[in-house]
Amino acid sequence: MTAPLFTPVSLRDVALRNRVVIPPMCQYSAAGGMAGDYHLVHYGRLALGGAGLVILEATAVVPEGRITHGDLGIWSDAHGAALARIAAFLKAHGAAAGVQLAHAGRKASMQRPWEGNGPLSAEEIARGEAPWPIVAPSAVPLDEGWLMPAELSGDDLDALTEAFVAAARRAEAAGFDVIELHAAHGYLLHTFLSPLTNRREDAFGGDRTGRMRFPLRVARALREAWPAGKPLFVRVSAVDGLEGGITLDDTLAFAGELRALGVDVLDCSSGGLAGSATAARIRRDYGFQVGFAEAVKRETGLSTMAVGLIVDPRQADAIVAEGRADLVAVGREALADPNWAVRASRVLDGTQEPGFEAWPQQAGWWLERRENDIARLGPWRA
């Protein structure tokens, strides 16, 4: 009997071989937004590791929407062509190919995390990585000493909507199966949703309905531009974890509207409005965000993806078996072990025939023979 985690699932016309998803994780290794050999190898090894869907990192729809100078972009046909060979490789090796469309908003034009994760310093500027003007729903900087964003005008919002649509069309031309709209972690669309960062007094601010208006406009435009047979995901921060910020009730309302627009999956993360995108404002424990995915699925009927310190195959399998989420995102654990999915298939009894059938053929036959030697020798001891 196949474990729930390894049951295939179809999202519109896209079939996933299992419920394991590699979520977007920025690599900050592009030049001028262009995907290169690093990205092909990095994402390719994750497909070889058995995941059902691999979603490329936050990919900026305009140059000014990058988090750092090292971010991927999809603002030109040349950028789309550079991504196409990655999508083709993923699909050739059994994984569906996804890409996250993003705009960093007030978190644009900053350092890579390992350089400080703050405003660009003299060191970065000296090597040619100068800051650029940034935008946000309101002129509210991330913190003291950070760039002041310009408040977006109505014409700006129209132009950004078109940029997202153009990016979706390039993603389709590049062969991607899934697009995910980034509306989490303090980036542009999240800052429209949160009352802490949206101080607007026009139709795109004010109450919950106003704050949702622009993110919903973008989601609607993407659904209309993206092929009807291909799924659209949206990533959200289900709660801000800050006083006066987004609550789960806000996210449930947003999720209901997204479902009505034809969004297929809500990717349920949290936090990131202030500080690092990965700085959770709620207690971190194993599976600490699964409850958000469960609540959205239960209350709205929208399919969900759970993410956040999901590290063990039994843990991931239980999330699907118990109906808490439809998909399970395994991120940093897959960075530590790109073969996480195929290893998990051996841990979960009954998911595969004994042996290494789930491995790429080029590796599996080697491992099968080694297994016989290990069984004969027993555990290694010094």
C-alpha cells in the first residue's frame, strides 16, 4: 500500500508523482537576474532526488523587484529563455516545474543574507552593487537606516499588474507547469495585506477589503493569463505575529477570495513583515506552521501546502494522511539532503518495492549492489 505522501495528485492538468514539494528558497547567485549553470545544477539535483514539484526561488517581475543583486528575474524574454532549460530538465526527470513570481517591495535593494541581510553597504557599492529606488504601498521603511520606499500610484499599480502578467506569459513560454504568486514574508503584496504597512487612504488601503484589493487584482490577472490547465499557487504569511498585524481570520478571508478567483493551492507560511523573511514571530517547533494550512483547508476548501520544519518522512506522511494539507514542502531539509524524497520512500513502508527503484536509474543500480555488501558486512564499526 502506497503511503499518502507518495500518492500521485493532479492539479488541473498537471500530474505530480507525489506530494513532496521543494519550495522557493533564494540562492542569491544570479548575475543581472539571469539563471546560470549554478541554478541548473542546484534545481536539477532536487528533481533527481524524487520531489513531485520543484518551485524555483523568488523571481522578480521587474529589475527593481529583486531582493538583492543576486536574485533571479523574468522581466525579459532573455530571462525566460535562461529559465527554460531548468524547467525542461526538471520535467525530463519526473518533477513538475514551478516558478515563484515576486516583487520585493520595501525589502528590495538589500544585502545577501550572508553579507549582513541589511541595507547595501559601502562594500557592496564599491563592487558595483549600488542601491536602486524602492516602492511600497505606503512610504514606511523597513526600519531605521533603511531605504525609504516611494508610495505606489494608481498608474504604478497598473504597470506592476502588467509586469506580473508578462512574467506569467514568459513562464508559460519557458515550459513551467506551475506559477506561485509571492504574497508573504514582507515583500510587496504582503505589505498591501498587512495594516502595519498599508497606510493608504485610497481604494487599496483602509479595511481588509481595501488591503486585499491589489493582491487580488494581481491574482485575478495571473489566473486569466495563465493557461486554464495549469495550477496557480499563492504563498502567504498566514499571520504577521505582530500586534495589529495580519491574523488567521484575515488569511481565511483572503483564501476564500483566492479560491473564488481560481487559485488552486495556498502555500501557508508566516511572519517576515519586519526583519528577515525567515525570522518567525511565532514559536518554532517541528511543523510549526502546519496548523495554518489545516485551518485554511478546513474553513475554505482551498487546497493547501504545509511548510516549516518538516524534516521526517513519518511527520510529512502524517500531514497528508490526516488531511491537514494536500502537499508538503520540504525546504532546508532538502538542501541538507537533496535525496530526501527518495530516502523517504524507503522509510515509509509499502511506498516502493524493496530496493532503489525510486532512485534515478543511473544511481539506483550502483546502490542496489552496494546494499548487498552492506547487508553481508553489517554496520561499520571503528
